[in-house]
Amino acid sequence: RAPPPPPEAPPFGQLTRLGAADIRRLGEHCRTWLAPLLPATPTAADVRVRATVFARTQHTAQNFLMGLLPAARPGDVHILVSNPDEDSFFPDLKSSCYQRLMAELPAPPAPPALVDCRAALGAPSPDWAEMQDVLTCHQQHGLPFPSAAPRALLPDLRRQASLWLPDRFGHPEMVPLCIGRLIHELRGWLVSDGSPPLTICSCHDSTIIGLAAGLGVHVGDWPLYGSILSFELAEDENGQVLVRLLFNGKTLSVPGTVRASEDWPDWTLWTSLDGVLAHFALTPK
């Protein structure tokens, strides 16, 4: 019962069998450290799952859950999908402020080889992210590269894509427009009394880039398929609520936050991180 994708969006970027198999293995791997949070047969009260309106994120969520929760039955866990205009995983594209900033913020110059590659592929828009998506898919599936886009250009293309979005998403005025609604939801997921112990979001590389740019943390040149940005909550022996931010298993330190203690070196006081998050959060109104 998911809402239809935007009418102007072609059915690009479908999940392949290779991607489905990869993400099921990732779910199996994550079961080793997430299992203590969940009963053997979880329900919607135990795990919340969100995906975007694009089918590939819904299929990714389904395959991840197949690996994570092999005993779950159809209907035990629901995948929630929002209307595109209200989906917090995306920037507020209709905001006049967002449109103004996207037009005003300069795009980083691209090397001539990439410009020639884009022209030869017939891609007039400087959407380096979409180009690297297509060529990364060729690489993963062992397909021949187009003659206009040799394999050697892929690292440069990925690097160019990594310059294009974070520069914009990290702009002080842009951060709330890109991730403000998601931050508002995230704060509720982490600390609400009635919230399930586990929330899984199947979204996009641009979602991770927006969060990373807004929080001032580095997640490499470009988040690859199956990358995980996780917020973990714990309580220390004194009853203090702590939080740890990880990207693909590596601890990230958010500027302006306070480390918990020597006994919890990778953890931050939740109150200090929440202070940073509150600065960017936007309510639905």
C-alpha cells in the first residue's frame, strides 16, 4: 500500500539479485549484535522499519529483514512508507529557501576528463552522483564500461560526487532544510518511552550524506550500497543515558559533544548530542 513514486521519476535504480543477496548477508551479520534487542519472533512493537517511496529501498529493507529476522513471518513486521512530499529522508525540495540556495551555491569545478565523459554519455545535468551510481553498478556486475566512461574514471567520479552534495548539504542554512525533519523524528525514536528498541531506516546515500554533513562527521568519499549509519543508546552504571554514533562499525565523534567517561571512551552524553540535534530539528509544522 505504498504511495506511488513521483510521476516525473523514471523507474531507475532497481535492486538487482546481486544487491538483494548482499543485503541479506548484511542482515545476517547484523543479527549477531542486534539479536539481544529482539525476541525470537519480533513484531511491529519490537522493530520499526522505514523506507522511501522508491521500490529499491523497500526491497532492500525486505531483504535485510530476511537476513536479520529469519524466524519472522509475513506480516510480523511492517515497512512504513511516507508520501514523498512529507518524507523526512529527503530535503524539503519545495521550500523556496532550498531552491534559492541550490541555485546560489557554486558547484565545485570538475576535471576536464569528467566533463568530457558526461557529454559523451549525453548527461547534460551535472548529477555526478547518478553517473557514479550507473558506473558502480557496471563494476559490481562485471559489465563492460561504456567507451566514453573508462573504469579508471570511477574513483574521480566518486570523488566529484562527494564534493557536490556535502558542500551544499553542510551549508548552515541548508542543514535544517535537508535533515531537519529527519532529526526531529530521530530524537523521538531514540528517547520516546513507547518507541521500539530497534528502528531500521532503508533510505539513500544522500540521506547519510546530509546527516554526516549536518553533524560535521566524515563518512568517506561516498557511502556505498549497504552502508550503515547507526545511533546506539545505552545507560551507564550511574543511570546516565549515553549515545554512540557509528558508520560501518567505525565510531564517529560529533563536534561540540561531550565524551561520557574514561570507562565509555566511544560514547557521548545523550544530552550533549541532543543539544546539537535540537539546533537543526524541524517539526512538521
